[in-house]
Amino acid sequence: MALFLSTTFKNKEYVFIVSALSYFGPMYLLGLGIPWNVVGQIPAINIATYLAPHRYTLHLMQAAWVGNVSNMSFPGVDPGTWLDVHGFGYGGNGWWLPALVSCGFIIIFALAFYYRLKNNYQFGTRKYSKFKGIQKNINNIELIKKAVSIDELKAVVEFANLDHKKAKQKVKKRLKQKNLAKNEVNNNETK
């Protein structure tokens, strides 16, 4: 899920927020933050958390720690209460149903991550031809491929390095000009 989110959102703060909400929300509402025998008596919370991917793995851990994994029930619950009747909410199917749903979520997010990765990072496609400087790098690669001798290869690499140094110098010169212009504006404003 984290891999899918990190390829979906460009801003890493959004990834963190969605990840934290998707994990800590169900964690607290399923009894790992608020006691399970208190929060489990509220049917609306239990029904709403079926949408949370972490619910199923958390329930498996809860059943292993405090309940019965074979039929996914809680021990020591007041008889006749909602939690006693429904338990974790899997209809007495035991551990296999939440395990199956957990595996389903893993497969869904893995496929979604693969799809996003494939669409966002297709190397060697025309998609990158729109980026600045890509044509220069493609030309250098072609020159390297066509080099027949080591001397030709050294000449191509030297040319590419010189070209790279010139580009860096141009960028530094532009930044310096911008800083000078800002300083002039600031000086005029203070006068």
C-alpha cells in the first residue's frame, strides 16, 4: 500500500497523511488503542472498518492475542451483547476469511503499484523526449554506441563532460543574475 501511495502522490506529505490515517484509524478503532471490549460494542464502528485494509490483519493478531483464532471469537464477553453475537464479524468462518481478504488486498495493491510504476516510469519511450536536455543525452548515447575505438570513446566522453560543465556554468550565471536583481529590488524598496 505504501509503495502504491508513494507512486501515486508526488507530495510525500500526502503519502504520510494517507498512510497514517489508514493504519492508525483502524488500529485505534479495532481495540489496539481503545479497549476491544468497549469499541466492539458499537456496531457502526465495526461495520465501517470493513473498508479498512488493515482491519483483517489486525483482527488476526487480535484473535491470536486475546481471542480464539479457530472461530474468531472473543473470550469473556458479556453474553447476548453485540460483540458476543458477532465476534470479529466473520460469521464463525475462522481465520481463513480475514487471511484471504488480507491476501486479496496485498494482491490488489501490488497490481496497483505495478500499474502505476509501469505508467509513470516507462524507460526508453517517447514520453521522456519532452524533457529538457534529453535529446542531448540521447545523442551522446548514440555517439558512444557508434564509437569504434577507445580513442573515439574517450573523445565522446570528454565532449560530454565539457558540455555538462558548460551547462552548469550557464545555470550558475543565471542564478547569480537573479540574485543580483533581487538584491537591487530589495535595496530600492528599503530606500
